[in-house]
Amino acid sequence: MSDRAERLLHIFLENFMPLLKAGLAFTVPLTLISFVLGLLLAVVTALVRLSDLRALAQLARFYVWIIRGTPLLVQLFIIFYGLPSVGITIDAFPAAIIGFSLSVGAYGSEIIRAAIISIPRGQWEAAYSLGQTRLTALRRIILPQAARVSVPPLSNSFISLVKDTSLAATLTFTELFQKGQQITAVVYEPLLIYCEVALIYLLLCTVLSTLQRRLERYYERYDAG
């Protein structure tokens, strides 16, 4: 093995664990927190858009329109770099959470809204015939069915969010990609380090994809039963 190859192998092995730790310690928590908050926002937004509260429905529609119509990177820059000009300063981690949560909330609300609409009208009518209110029917009958329909697209959104968290590096937050940039500045091997970063993202997404398939099979057995 040549000296060059030995050096590259040494750099790869030496930096694999620091990069993996950055992914597990920062990227994964950032993804989980943002997705949970975004999912809650998505449910509320979807329900508001389907409600008879026209003013709130218009506000929810405007929020979805803004988030879906502008790049996520621009939104993150507005939150972290733009807001301080009007006296609102947010640290990198909460700024990233806010940006990613708003994004998940907007896109997720469309998924959940479509899932609710897909439930046959007869399900509502059956619930009303049993004396249930709209809220009770929604909670006990409609939302559980809509949740099963939403699992595949929401799982895809979660996996996409794992990759999107790399944008947090632009906010100086030391997640996986930012850690890779820091290492690259020391070892001067950008191709190797960025390929290593890509490998770790690939490993994380592969694990999540496997869990997604198992979750989908579980719901398929549930539906079949």
C-alpha cells in the first residue's frame, strides 16, 4: 500500500467515530425534536384548514403557502441572521429547530389533510348516527385511520429531514456536516471527508428506511386483521 493510501485510510478511520458521534449527538436529536414539533404543528394546521373557522383557515393556508414557496435555507437565514436586525436573537440550535419544525409542519399538514379527506364520508355519517360529535368522531374514528394512511409519506418526510439538517451547518451549529467541514479544514482532504459524511448519512437513512418498512408492514397486518 502506498504512503498516500495509508494516509487516507488513517484519516478515514481516525475521523469515522468523531463524525458518527456528531451525527448521533446532534443530527439525530435535532431531527427528532424538529419532527415531533413539526408533526404537532402539522396536525393543528391540517385541522384548522378543514374547520369552519375561515379566518384561522386562511391564516393556516397562508403559512403553508409561505413555507412551501420559499427555500428552507432562506428561511433558516431569516430566522438566524435576519431576526437580530429587529432585536430578536436566537441561538443556532433553537433557530434550526424553529426552521425545520415550520417546514415539517407545512408539508406534513398537507399530508395529514389529504389523509383525512381520503376517509370515506360514510365513516363520518356512521359516527354521527351513533350520536358522536364531530370532535369525538374525528378523535376516535377519523384520525386513527388517517394516521395509518399518513405513515408512508410522513416516514419519507422524516428521512428527508435527516438529510436537510445538514443545512444547520450554515447557522454554525456543529452537526454532522459542520463537523465534517471542521475536520476538512484540518486534514485538507475534502473528497475523503465529505464522502465519509455522506456514508454516515446513508447509514442513518438506511436504518430509518428499514424501520419504516417494518412499520408499514405492521399497519398492513393491522388493516388485514
